Amino acid sequence: MEVFETCHEINNLLTARNELAARNLLIRLLADLEQAGTPYPQVVNHMIRETGLFPYLQLDGASWDVKYVHQAFEVDVGRRVATLHREQSSVLAKLLDGTSIAVSAPTSFGKSFIIDAFIAAKKPDTVVIIVPTIALMDETRRRIFKKFSKDYTVITAPDTALGAKNILIFPQERAFGYLDLLNKIDLLVVDEFYKASQKHDKERAPSLIKAILKLSKKATQRYYLAPNIKKLGENAFTKGMEFIELLDFNTVYLDIKDHYSAIAGDEKKKGEKLIELISAGDQKALIYAGTYADIKRVSDLVIDHLPKVDNPYTKPFAQWLRDNYKPDWILADLADRGVGVHNGRMHRCISQLQVKLFEYDNGFNNIVSTSSIIEGVNTSAENVILWRSKIGKNNLKDFTYKNIIGRGGRMFKYFVGNIHLLDVPPVSEDAQLEIEFPEEILGTLDEAGDAEQLTDRQVEKIIEYKVQMSSIVGEENFARIKRENLLHDSDADFLLRLATDMRDTPEDWRGFAFLNSSNSSNWESTLYKVLKLKPNGWDAPWSNVVTVTKAIANNWKQDLSQIIRSLEESGIDIEEFFKLERAVTFKLSALLSDTNELHKLIINPSVDVSGFVGRMSRAFLPSAVYHLEEYGLPRMISKKIHRAGLVNFEDPDMDLLVALERFKQLGEERVLAAQELSRFDRFVVKFFFDGITVD
């Protein structure tokens, strides 16, 4: 009888046009029915129809009209048929009609699901998907590869040859290498497009805006995705797009529980409550810590209060971490207790593996995280615990808070997401996204092609930069720089300072060729010279950046654990090593690449350190080894496979595509038979093969 009373209440809410409240009540009812194992009465299916949650329709014993609705919303999403909910179907219909759309919807909405349905229906020749992180790139690649690799070349790594039909997936920095190769883009997808706002991501916004501008010119249609945006301010980047706000269309219910009032700022009570929430071990929890210092505090609490678990996955993982990284690493101690850590610093393969283990019933029960968990992966949990209402040094904003708690619940997995607040949440606000031209990218734009999106003053600045740079490198060279996108940095002011320094003090650059030396000690003076020109953004002493650069020069010849141990003797711990290796391979290599191009034009065309820059961008690992880490195969396992004679990674022709073909020829069983592989190595190899093979 209770079910019918609840349905009556849902119907009253629908009659009063309060669909959000009706849907929330319905989802809680579905959770209760699932827990009790009770089949849906016809009236429940009727309520599901009325609220647009068609995937939840239960067909056993359903009336013909319910079955008809379920089938009417079925679409091919690549190698399988799935039922879309009402708003997904509406968005897909607009895309199939050729409309360019910017969509703001809850995390659990299924925005990326629509991409698969569009590809399956329209079969476009070229799709470009821009994602915010390498981790999300691999997650998206795995999904797309399983569905479409028979008909498309799925590209994530730089310098991969285009096929007849292509789906390109990468962070915006990699897009520039393909600008000249793509004549037309049928669909340009920008995931988490709110990062084009400097308010939300000051560091990434300039290069993302530059990528959006360049790619949009070749795109027939655009599909931008973001959570939690109520309004979109007028801007040049979403011009001609329809903005669709669907924040009230939720597919799960968030049950928010206030613990912070009782805790009242008492850190001891807070720690006790956290342990109480996670000690049962029967529900998955994402613990948002907010800062690296708070990850350490939570980690210490876990190690002090939770027992070790004898788990068939996490115990071998803990030993693998000790063997390959650091014997006394705190992450291994946490893994022994069924707890993982996710942050933006550690090797991406470690983050990938922990998210994978979190998905297993007998894997991790909890993951402690910074904001990386909301940016890097599409994971979810039954419980989300807000430990600290901070994001780094700043207070958490409502936009990010909603993104974090949106990780609670997931369609068909958890009808209800339990949100436990151990700290005061930010004040609720309707987020309006404002996207403005960052001044520093103006010099990289074209005064003719981009003029309609710029003010007169901005056009003047572009022309001024063109005149100044042309006077240093020559008009023809400057035109080639723009045409071939030779320079990576989006900061035109910095590039002009760099070029001016070379013109005015060429004698200071005489040692630039020493970067081609095999002796890493010869690199120091040039590295310091370049770091000095762009002093900000390293978040570490320059000496540490240089020390790590020299240390990872031995990445292929030396065991990683030895490198980490030697750096600790220099005062650089494992967390600092992760951060700086990433800074060297991304920021420093891009900076040196630009420096090299300008050096050839201004000082000495016969000096070329592009080989050194390429090796640095790959952490001085063989090309295929570095890119295979993005596919989930860590360098230490690649070394064992190399030593077993299965894949010769030192072959100069062994790039990523050749290596992947070699692995497919070998087959999973032959690689697993390599004697040197440990038990957990074999688990990782299976995870890797799952991402490069179609079921």
C-alpha cells in the first residue's frame, strides 16, 4: 500500500508541475524497491514514464504501452542498443538535426553517452573530442575504442597517422599538432568546457580558448559539455550555439547529511566521524580532502584506526607499490587497508589502477582525493564525504562543490548518493559562465581571420605583436610560425620577451647546443637560463626542477625505485618527484621547444635540440613506453616485457602504433607467460589488453 501512496504523492507533485521533487521521490522509491527485491507495480512504471526516466522502466510484466515507450527511446550507441532518458533523447535529436549545442547538466546525466549515439547514427568522418586530463582521455579512448575501432582510427598520442575515418581524443595541448592535417571536423566536442573561463581554470584557459578558436573554424558542428552552469554569458567561443540548461533533470537522488553542525569545528570529532563512516567497509566512499595536507591528515587517521584487509587485489597492489616505487610509501600502507589516493601528481598508471580497483566489489572501499577525481575520471560512489571545504589554498566555490557531490550515485548502480558533510559547504549560487579573451593569447591569433570576435584594441595588439616579432625573426619566418603552429606557449608577451632576449644578448645563448650532450651535467646552465626567463609556475625551487630533469635522464636504464631513492637523498620526496617529472615533461619541454624554434631563427639555424626536447617530453623513456603508460602499461612492466624479448622498445621504429600492433600479434596469454612478471604485473597486463582489444 505504501508504494501506491508514494505514487499518489508523486502524481500530485507532477500535477503541481514540480517535476524535480516528483523525480526525487520516485528515485528514492525505486531504491527501496530494489533493496527489497520487489518488482515494479504498473503504477511505478507509469510514474517513470511521466518523469522521463525511461531507462528505469521494468519490462517484465509491463503493459504494451510501457514496452513501446522503452523501445521508442532505444538507440544504437556503438555495438549495443541502449534506452535514453527523455532529455538525452532531446539533446541527441538536436545534434542529429545539425544544431551546435552547449549543454549544462548534472554529473549523472549521461552527456558523453550522446556522443556515442551520434557517431553510431551519423557515422561522421572526423570527430575531435577535447578532454581536460590524460586520465579522462584514456577512459574516453577505452569506451570509444570498444565501440568504434573497427570503422575508425582512434587517436590519442601525438604524431599518430590519420586514417580514412578518425576519432581524435586528447587534451587541448595536443590538438595544435593536428590543425594542419584536419581539413574538416564533423563534430567538435569540448568536455568540461567551463575550463575555458579563467575563473575556473586560470592555467589551462588560455590554451583551451586558443584550441577552441582554431578548431571551431574547421568544425561543421560543435557539442560542448559542462556541469552546474545555470547561465552562459555572451562570448565569441559559443557564438551560434544553443545553450541548454538541464540541471533539474537528475537521474539519481542526493541525500545530503549535515555532520558539521555536531562537529562544530572539533578536529578530533571530525576524525572520529570519518572513521565511523568508512570503517564498516560495506559501501564505497569518495573522500574529498581538498588539499595535499588534508590527504596526509586523512591518511594518518586511516592508518591509525583501520585494520589491514586480506584482499585478493589490494594486498598485491600494496606490495607492487613497495617493490616498484618506495618500500615505506604511505600509499602502500593505505592500500593494505583498502583505501586509495587520487591526485593530479602521481603517475597516471597508479591513478588508473586505483580507480579500476575502486570499481571492484573486493577492491578499494574508499578513495581519498583532491579535485582531480572530479576532473580526471567519471567515477562515482554510494557515499561522498566532504572532509574539507577547500580547493588548495582557496575556499570551495558552490560550482565545484556541486561537481564533487555529483559523484554520489550513478544510474543502475546507486539510486541514492549519500553526501556526508564534515565541513561547512559553500553558499549556494547560480553559476553564470563568463568566457573572456585572455590578453596573453592575442599575439597568437590572426588580425584578419579572428577580427570579428575581437575589439579594435585587441586587433591593434595583434598587429603590434606581429610588427615586433617580425622585426626580430623576419616577416616570412613569423608567417611560418603562425601557419605551422611552431610555438606551443599561448603567452605572446612571454614569447616576445624570449625573442628580444636572444636578439639583444646572443652571447648568453652560446651554450644552448650543450642540451644535445649525453652528459646531463652539461645541461644545467641552459636549463637555469630558460627557467629564469619564465620564473613562475614551477611551484618548486629551480634547482629541484634541474635535479629531477637530470635524474629522469636515466629513466629507462635505471629502476624507478633507485631514482626515487637518490632524489630523496637530495631532499626531494616521492610526491615532489611526481609533481616535478610532470612539470618537466609538459611545461619545461614545451618551453624548450619554443626556445629551440626561436634560437634557430634568431641565433644559429645549425643548432637544433629538438631531439633532446622530444626525449624530455617522454620523460627520457622510449617513445612507445611513455605513451603506453597512458594506455595503462607502466614503464617497469614494459621493461620486463622488453627484457623477455617480446617487444624491442629500443628499436627506433617502435612507436606507439607499431607497439600496439606487436602486442595484438603476441596476444595476452603470451605476454602473461613472461616469467619476470609478478602477480600484480599480470593483473595490470590484463587491464592494458582490455583497453586495446575489442570483446
